Amino acid sequence: MKVMVVGSGGREYSIGLALKRDPNVSELFFAPGNGATPWLGQNVTCKDYEELAAFAKEKGIDLTVVGPETALVEGIVDIFRAKGLVIFGASQAAARLEGSKIFMKNFLSSYGIPTAKYIETHDANKANAFIETLALPIVVKADGLCAGKGVIIAQSKEEAKEAVADMLSGKSFGDAGHGVVVEEFLDGYELSLFVVCDGIDYKILPAAQDHKRLKDNDIGPNTGGMGAYAPTPLIDDVLYKKVEERVIKPTLAGMQKEGTPFEGVLFIGLMIVKNEPIVLEYNVRFGDPECEILMPLLKTPASELFYKAATQNLKNLEIEFYDKYAIAVVMASENYPYGTSKPSEIIIDKSAHEALEHTHISYAGVSLEEGTLYATGGRVLLCVGVGDTIKEARERAYLLCGQVHFAGKQFRSDIAYQALQYDK
Ligand code: AMP
Ligand code: GLY
């Protein structure tokens, strides 16, 4: 089977690794890929999705897997399907669950799915009146895609009103802020749950926990995610059941009713408050760095999972995972997440790949020049460890971290700290 992965991050690299070890996959393409993906397959550059679909047709690509939300929100799935190509991902209409927070909140409330009390509006007066009714802190969100930056947790009513004014005027997020959601703050712990869907049937993947803040002990600015592990002991069978009955089933039924069945990866961002799951948001793709730990745990061939999901055939799949833990530690460049950093050469101790079993690197913001790998992006690479316990997986991942060098590298030293207390 010939498979193409759309995207260029560590998430797409990890999907590539899973496909590379899959006996059903004969050829692998990345569009556009990064500096390290040529080690796994062929990088392809096209000017738009029409051209990419024409390339897939010409090459006889059997399956395309989409990583990033932008491609989904821009309608890549619809363009490929119109050409009769098999593609794993959400349609443009279904991708509104991530592309518009207003659509998402109204969807949750129409189908009775638990979520924070909110108002959505384009009118500052309405938003301000609602702000007056809320306790502090107050959450203000821009409607559209803001690369994870469109959420403000305001510590005063004045700050909340200012955030609303800046969003509605277009000052803070351009067009993405022309509508806003204001909502109550939920105090609990966060979980990410990933569900592979084919429109009707679904498979739940092991629950993961991300670490969004830049620094140890969850301080510093929010980032795209500095590390993750799975499965997390922060969810038990009772909580899984609640999420399945109260969130997953009504979401898929609701999307069918809307005439936009959900296919692809439904990423449910949950806040667990007093053991009750409340939906913070949906995303319509794998999380990054969560994908990098879910792929190594997947025992079922990745091509089979994605192909069956993309062809409404998940009911005929018995999904299997290794009975192990995986943890990924993100190594970011010097100025992440504030700005770009000077490219610097990546040096990996020679022994790293041979001597460290059960570890690997997922490459993200890297470029390859004349055989030398440079750190160029914000999140440069991820050191992944797999083990029989969280502790073992973590030790392995951090051992690998110690063997990877580039100027200005920064990483958290406490990934999975909450889980360790369960890991006897
Ligand atoms: P979102 O993009 O909606 O997931 O928001 C980004 C982050 O903001 C989440 O991962 C939470 O940490 C935080 N957040 C969003 N909404 C709320 C809320 N209602 N209460 C508390 N924290 C929130
Ligand atoms: N790790 C969070 C995200 O991908 O949005």
C-alpha cells in the first residue's frame, strides 16, 4: 500500500514511523514533511490541495493521512474525496468542531453534552454583561483558529472585557477574533482523549496527558505542548464509561444528525471536575505531542486502522495496543514559544540509537543540509521512551534527552510527574 502523510511536525513523523514498521506499507510520502522525514519516505511539495490530490492520483496513493487542523479546516478531505481518493481525516464541515469555537459550543449545548457555562457573541455589550455575572477567573476565547493562542484566562473583569474588546476589534487575532466565547472557569485536571471515528463506529485510544506550560511545575507561558505520556492512570473505567456515554456517543450521533458525520480523529479536551467529565474543546486531529506516544503503543497496523476508518469499516477492526507506557519529552529551541531561534546543529551521541533500546526520536522542527541536521523550529524533536511502567518509560526518554545536543535546547524535566505517584 502507498501512503501519504500530510503535515510537517513531530506528529506526522511519528505517524510515518508507525507506517514504516507496518508490513502493509510499501511506499511512504510526506507533504510537505520536514528535514528528517526523507529518512522514512519521500517529501512532496505542491502549491495547493488540488495539486496534491492530482499527485496522489497519478502516483496511485492508496491512503492519505492528514495531520494538521489547518488542512482539514481548509477542506483537503473534500478535495481528495471528490477525486475518488481514500483519505483519513475530518471533512471541512465536520472540522468546524475545531475551526469555530462558537459552532463547537452551540453544538455541545444543542446535544446536551457537558461543557462550561458560556455566551457566544459578536457584541461587546452582551459579552460584558455576561462577564459581570461570572466569578473570577474568566475565560475568553476567540472563535477561529489561533494556533493554540486564542484563549485568555482573565484574572479580573476588566482584563476579561479588554480581551473581548481586543478580539472583537480584530486587534488581537484578526478575523479569528470577530466572534468570541466567554465562559466560566473550570477548576480540575485536564485529560486528552482520542477517538478514531468512521462516521458511525469508533475506537477509543489510551488516554494521554499533555503538559502545556513551558516550565517545570506547570509554570511559564502556554505552548503547543512540552511532553506527554499514555496511558494515564488519571482515568479509570468508571470515568471512561461516563465519557463514552455522555460525550463520545452523543457527539457522533449529533454530527450524523447535522448531516456531517465525524470521520478522522476526534480529540476531546476534557476538564475533570469532581470526577465528572466536562468538554473544554474538540480538536479534529491527533494532538501533538500526544500522537508521538500513541503511535508507539499501537499494535494494530497503522495503515489498517486509518484505512478502515476512512472507508467506514471500523466495525470490522479489533484494535490492539501494547500493554506498555510511552512518554515523550519535547526539546524546543532557545526562544520557544516567544520567537524564532538561530538554526543550530543537532548532535546525537553515537551510542544513542544503538545502545538505547525502547527509545526513539520523533523529529519536528528540523532541516537537513548537506547531511547535517539543524534545529530550526520551535519544537525541534521529541525523545520518546517506552517501558513496562511509567517510571521505566520516563527513565528511558530522559536518558535519550541526555544524548541529544543543540545550542539553546530547552525541555521540561518533570513530564508525567502527576502519574508517577500512581506508579508503584
Ligand atoms: P482550549 O483551546 O479551549 O482547549 O483552551 C486552551 C487551554 O485553556 C485548555 O487546555 C485549558 O488549560 C484552558 N481552558 C480553556 N477553557 C477553560 C475553562 N473553561 N476553564 C479552565 N481552563 C480552561
Ligand atoms: N497537544 C495539544 C494539541 O495538539 O493541541
